[in-house]
Amino acid sequence: MASSSSTGEGPPLVTTEAKMVVATGRDHCQQLKDMLSKEDTWSMVVVAALSNQTSIPNPRSAPVVMDPGLLAVACSGSWKKLQSFLNGDPSPTSSDGNIRIRCCCCSWKKRQALPHPEPRPTSSNGTTRSSAIQQPSHDQEALLRLSFLDGVTVAGDTFLHVMATNSVEEDLVEDGPGLICSKAVQRLFVRNNNGDTPLHCAARAEKSQMVTFLVDLARGNDANTVKALLEKQNNRRWTVLHEAVRAGNNHIVKLLMEADPELASFPQDGTSPLYLAILLENKIIAKTLYEKSKGILSYSGPNGQNALHAAVLRGKDLAKMLLEWNNALTRRQDENGSTPLHMAASMRKKGVKRTMHLLLLEANPDQLYQPDNDGLFPIHVAASIDATPVISDFLKKSPSCAGLRDARGRTYLHVAVDKKKTGTVSSTCRNQSLSWILNMQDNDGNTALHLAVQKGSLRMFCALFGNSKIQLNLTNEKGETPLDVASRSLTTAGMYTNQNSEAKIHCSLKIAGAKWGICRHDHYTKDDTLQAEQDQKHQIEMVKDSTQSLCIGSVLIATVAFGATFAMPGGYRADDHTNGGTPTLAGRYGFDAFIMTNTLAFSFSVMAVISLMASGSPVYNLRSRVKHVRMAFTLMQFSVVTLVIAFALGASMMLAPVTHKSALAVSVISSFVYLYATFEGAITNAMVMSAFIRRLGMSHNIGVVLMYPLSALTFVGILLIHLLPILIGLTALNYTGPKVETAAQPPAPFA
């Protein structure tokens, strides 16, 4: 029968026939201590404190939380300390003095040293009454000890997980700790919150002796137990072998593979140990896995990949080793349909890795004709990253692969144009043997030239336009030729200058005699109408942004020019001079040129402000606002040019009489503004002219050679036009006398 008593404010003490007294709260710990000092001192007592719990936990509802003292001993990694802790020798206590555990045998030995107690009272039937707890049997004592090891940490680790992680290798005995062995066997397959068994923890911590110890414990049952333990997977679907491979411990890998030679075959469709070893570039462990498994192992990786997918990104030696083991890996695709050659073609390679695709082609040339799920072949992948050397190797291996089409009917040239990979486009256009693919059309009827015009890339357009084999009048499914596409691009842009790529492309096609598509230009589909509305909204936003940015610049130039008018270079004559208050340099040719250019800068900037006021006003329609923005931009260009000329003239006038070299330096440095402003236009014009020369029948090399002098001539022509006022000013400076005009001497005072 069970009886209960209650004292104090805490939960009641419970006395059961199980011969155990349990404190259900910290308030009763002192009461349990007092029970030990009562007259019935020969009785054995087991005392336990349940932390801050207010009731006895139900093992079925929640796991028992591991005692902090036990966790501290387990983290030390010493089996001897753990055994001593369970024996209560000494009994660990917390900082508040609460007793954590006291085993039965220790309490009994302590009681034997006390004086012999008085005879215990007996009942009416002659039996002795139990005042608190009677001596447990040997089996009960062992059961109490083992039940204390049932606690787990917040991470779900049992004592065996903690010991496996922190085990002191030299503290292990040959047969293992006797009291704990039975409990350890039961905990071999217990998984924590991450799904790890104690063997996972031991391998991750590189505790080789602990790994051997746990395997031996499992071997005590039968061979199937060892196999089941080693093949146990955690939440990541990793076995203990994965942990050993990730730790890079080849010794543990050998131990595990000797215990289960089939262990490297798991899992069949996830990250295999071999894939992990290749990913970590551990060639030694990879060889160990292959040798110990006798070649029967899994090559699988995540997302349907295999070990060769990882090897092509890690090193040529690893890939070569895998190809020697299993050449069929070259044909296996991942979940996206990519083969190892797709992976090799997609990487920007340096050094030795540049030859990875050659190694794969040598092992299996048919990979060139194996598409992925999107229909992309390896040559398409190489074109998308502008890997020109890889494409050249592919074409040398199999020239016919140049005509392979993806699911959208595109050749690798279409892909290169779509990705704006100019290097691939230029090399293809220079290769005369690839002329047969230049005019191929995709499923939408677009040639590479159609796509280049759509992208608005002048460099790609010139590369294609310069090849005389390119046809300019092929129509796509919409009936549009490249000229139609170029015209629509200009209409979509709304605001542009003659230096824009779209404008140059359109002009080049018209000069070359390109034709319009065979369709009525007054026919517009619903999509075209919607696109026109969207383009109109876009143009309105562009006008607003352009007005704000240009207005700031034009006002700034007008302010500078206005200030320069009343801060003349050289200063003013003294008041006692005949022309007092006038500029000292007045009458010189350079001064007159300075006044004119400064006046032009002020006038152009003010006119630009007026145009910008009109462009920003909603009372004007969109077409008028666009025209005013274009006019303002042109006026701003003239105002910047004239302002720089005025600066150069003003500085030269002041410096020329005393130092001609400084005056010349100021003029030359000021010219850098024009160099910057005209450089892009000169280069683009030269590119277009070079393309025209190549299209007329000259070789590509001649066109390239002529492009540089054409660029120089174009640049010099633009520069001369802009610098003409400065040149006139410098010429005028040559006629300037070396002496500076001095103020007239005042008349002598009347004597």
C-alpha cells in the first residue's frame, strides 16, 4: 500500500512500496536529508531531486531531462568518472547544495559503519514494519542505476551520444564499462534530434577507438546488428561513413569499410560517400572506398548528379580516376538533364581545368549530342558563357555539332547573340567553314542578325553585318526583316541621338540596301497597340528624368558664363586712366574671341533652359516635349564646348605674354574634354565603316587593320571641328606682343 504525507508549502512527499522516497520539489530536499539522521539509521535511503519540477514526470509523455551532473561527467569523456558518478563516489552536488543522486550501495555501506540500532517494532503478525524504505535487492540496485541513464539533453542526445563525442581514447577499457554496457547496447540505435546515432557522433569527432568500441558492442549480438547500425541514416540521409569522410579520417573509413564492405553503396539516390570525398578533393579516401568495396559502391550525388559531375569542377586527376573506374558516368544526367560535359562547358576554366572537356570527349565523344531537359547541347552551354576555345575544340572533334538546335530551334550562334557574347559571335563570323549556320532561323524565324538588332548591340551587329554571307532581307514569322526590327527599336526608344547604337544600326541597314518586310505597315495587332501605350508611358518618364538632369547642368553653365563676363581676365584699368574701369586686355584678338565664346556659352545654356521649361510643362503634347528635350540636349553640347573654349582663351591670354609653354599646356589639357566627348562616337563610326569594308569583299584582317586608321581619322575630324575656335585663338596669341600693356602715367603735378 502507498501512503502520502505533506509538510510545508511544496508538493507532498510520496512514499511507495517500491522502497523509494522521491522529493517532488526543492522544498523537500532538506526533509529527505533529515530522514537519514533518524533513529532508524540502518535503513537504506535513495534520495533524488527532480530539479524544478512540481510533479513526477510521466515517462510516456515526455523524455526525462538529463541531470546536469551526469551531463558534466559525460562531457568529460571519461568512462571511469562516469562509473564513479553512478556509484555515488563522491556524490555530485549543485551550487545550491541539492543532492543529485545517491546510489543504494553507497548509502548501505555508510549505514554499516554506524552504531547498531535498537530493534525495530513489529506488527501484530510478527512482521517488521518498514518506516521509510527497505534495503533493495541487487537487481533493484542495478535497475536504479541504469534508469538514471535514461535522460536526454535538449538536443536529444543520450549519455552515449555525449560520451561518443567527448570520449577519452586512453580511458577506454577492453571490455568497456561493465555497469554501462547493457545500457549502452540499448542506446546504440537511439537517434537525437538530427537523426544521429552515437556512432555518427564518434565518427564526426574522429574518435577511432570509440568507433571500434561501439561496433564491438553491436557485434556482440550478431552480424546483422552491426550492418544495421552502420547503415543507419540521419536526417540528412548520411551514414556514419559520410561523417568519417567529411572529417577526412581515412583510418576510420577503413574501420567502417572492413566492418561492412557494402557501406559505400548507401544511399543509392542521394549524396554518396564517394561523391562527398570527390567534393572535398580527398583522393586518398576516394581510393579507400573503391578498394575496400571492390568497386561495388554508389557514385550518386544530390539532385541526380554523380561523382563525375563534382570531379569536373574539382580537378583533372579526380575526373581521370573516376573515368578509369566507371566510364558510364559520362552518360548519366542529373535532374536537369545535364551531363558532366555540360558542367565542364559551363565553367570558366583556368590552367589545367581548361582541358577537362577534352578528357571527357576522349572518354565519350557522344556527349556532344546529348541534350539536357531544355534541349541545350554542350556547345550551347559553352556559347552562353563565351567559352570560345571550348567551342573550337568541340568543332574540331565534330564539325557537325555546329548545327545542333535546342528546344527553341536555336543554334549556338543564336544563344551567343541572345547572351551578348561578342567573342563567340565574332569568331563564328570569321570562320569561313561555319557560313552554313549564319542564316539559320529559330522556331520564330529569327536569324542571328534579327536577334543582334533586337539586342541593340552594335559590336555584334558589325560582326554579323561585316560577313558578306549574311542575308539582310530574311523575314521571321512576323514577316519582319532586320530593318523592320531596327525601325521598331527606334520607335520604342522614343528619345535617341544619332550616336545611339539603334540609330547607327538602322542607318547602316538602310545604306546597305536592306529591304522592308512584305507586309502592310498600317496593320497593327492588339499587342502592338498595348506596346505603344506602354512605350508612351515610358517616354513620359524619360522626358521627366531628362528635364531634371539637363536643367541643373544648363543653369550651372549659365551662372558660370555670367560670372566670367564681369570677372575679366587680366583685370581692369585704374580709375585715373583715360579708359578707367575697362578691361586691360581689351582690343586684343584673343580677348575678343574670349568674349564671343563666353557669350555663346551663356546664350546656348539659356536657350537650353527655355527648351527644358517647355519639355517639363504638361501643356505641351508628348511629341513637342520630346522635341524640346532633344533641342535642349544639343544646345547643352554647344554650351559646354564654347565654355571650355572660353576658359582656354582666357587662361592663355593671361599666360602668353610671360610663358608661352603654360599657355599651350592649358589649351592642350582643355582639349581632353573633347577627347572624352568624341571618343565613343569615333570608335563606333570606325566600327561601322570597317564592317562596310568587310562586307564589300575584303578580308576580316584587312577590315580590322583599317578600323584603327579610320577611327583615328574620324576622331581627328570631329576634334578639328570642335577645336577650331581654340586653334584660331592660339594663332592670335602668336601676334600678341611679349610686353604687357601698362597703365598711362598721370601728368606731373603743376609746379
